[in-house]
Amino acid sequence: MLIGEVARRSGVSARMLRHYESLGLVRPTERTGGGYREYAEDDIRRIFHIESLRSLGLSLRDVGRALDDPGFRPSALVDDLIQQTRERIARETELLTRLGRIGAARPGDWEDVLRTVALLQGLTSESAGRRQRAALSSVDEAVPVEALVEGVLSEADPHVAGALRWALTQAGAGGPELLAEGLASPVAEVRKRAVQSLVEIPGEDVTPLLRRALASDDPAVRGYAALELGARGAAEVVPTLLDMIVEEMRDVDAADALSALADSPELADRIADGLVSRLARPDAGAAVRRRLTQALADIPGATTARALEELSHDEDRGVAVTAEYLLTRRAAE
């Protein structure tokens, strides 16, 4: 089969076939009476093998090794190709994301494009100062909220994170929902950053997202959500706040939140009952019982008074002294 016919049937151009021949990848094994190259069946098969290996991303040099070296082992090369492909996909994905964000900013001219690019680069800079400046500047520029959310979920510097969270509160729609996706991250620090950002966003639209966070398996996420929902008057956070006191996880903040909720007489008795029931648990050690007793300080009502009277005779001296003091203070009020 002559080179022109091979080119038509294989889809490989005659020029490329000549290039393969010059590299020694495939040489026509036969000649016509007139001296023209003629490809045999084995030559055609080798051409298809070459094209198949090239489709995997192999260089022509590696293709030659794969076909001609009896000791060639493909596993290491395939692993390298996998890694190279992943890196290329990551670069292309990053580019696509950047282009999407620039498009979302609705640039009016190239100056707008360049300004948006500069801010996006600033948000991912290695310099914490530059990242902070970019976060603060984003409020006056059309920076997509996705870029701010990505920044705040990955930011380890507390000052930059604070600037990003503030920028998000000014960014308008879309931010809370994107942050809520971070609550499901397998990385604990990302989940923490997501809920820290959510609690700083005002408005009732965020409340359902905080309730979702309250159901998280992550105790830190539940804690942040409970404190914010408690500040918003949500009664369902009481069990979580009580657990936070027991577990000594921001227990002072949890006790303050319970105190604020106890302004409602109905809730006051419920909170007091919860504290008393946890005091009665057999696994409640001395330190836990002292924290729970201290939490009764600002909970009004008869249930609290009875509990403090009993606790004033507690076998643990720290619990008893705390209860006596609280009873004295209540009597003076």
C-alpha cells in the first residue's frame, strides 16, 4: 500500500508518516518496482499502535521505546502520564475558574478586566498584607463572591480572614449558600472557617443555614451555630449549649447565651431543669458540676433556687461554696 493510500485510510498525513520514518518509528518494508515506498500489513498495524500510544500523551521518543525496547515497562510511564494529566487539568480548571469570575464581574472594558485580575491575584498572593488589602478593596470592586468564599475558607491568617469575612458581609447574595457548602468539607479547619463566616452575616436568611450547622457532626461547628442562634433567640439551641458547658467548650460563652435565653420564664425553667439533670448524672465529675453550678447564676426561677439550696450542701467544697455565694447574691437582689 503506497503512502497516499495509507494516509487516507489511517487518517495520518503523508507528511507525518514521513516524519515517523525519519525518526525510525515506522519504515515501509517493501518497495514497488518503481522504487516507491510500500507499506505492508505489519507496517500499517505499527502505525495504529503509534497513534494509540500518542493518544495517551506519550512523546514520540517514548512511543519508540514502548514499541522497540523488550525490557520497557509501562507502569512507571503511565503513572507519570496520570500525574501530568492531573496537573494539566488543575491548571485548566484554575484558568476556567478565573475566566468565569472575570466574566461574572461584567467588565465594561479591558481596564475593568485588568483591575479584576489584579484583585483576584491579590486574594491568592503569598503576602498576607496583599491578601488583606485585596479583601478590603474588593468591597468597592466587582469581585465575584465565589472568590471571597474560596479565600475565606482557605485563609489561615486571622487578620486576613477577618477582612475577608467583613468583605463577605458586604458582598450581597450568594455568599451564605456557598459558605454553607463548606460545612460539609472533610477538613475540620474549613468547616470551622465556614461557620465562623456564617455567624457574622446578619439577616434572617442565614438562620436556616445556621440551623443546618447546628445538626453538624462537628462539635466546633455546632458550638458556633448554637451561640449565634441563641443570640437570635432560638430555643432549640439549649441542649447544645448545655453540652458545651459539660464539655468545657466555650463554656462561659454558652452560659452567657443561656442567661440571655432565660429572660423568657418558660425557657428559664427548661434551662434550669437541663442544668440540674446534668448535675445529677453519675459521670459528672467535680469540675463539670462546678461549671454547671456557675451556669445557674443568672437563671431565674424557683427551679434554680431549689437546685442552689441543695448544691450548697454538696460534698464537693467548690460546688457548695459557689452555690452558697449565688444564693446570697439572689437574696440581695
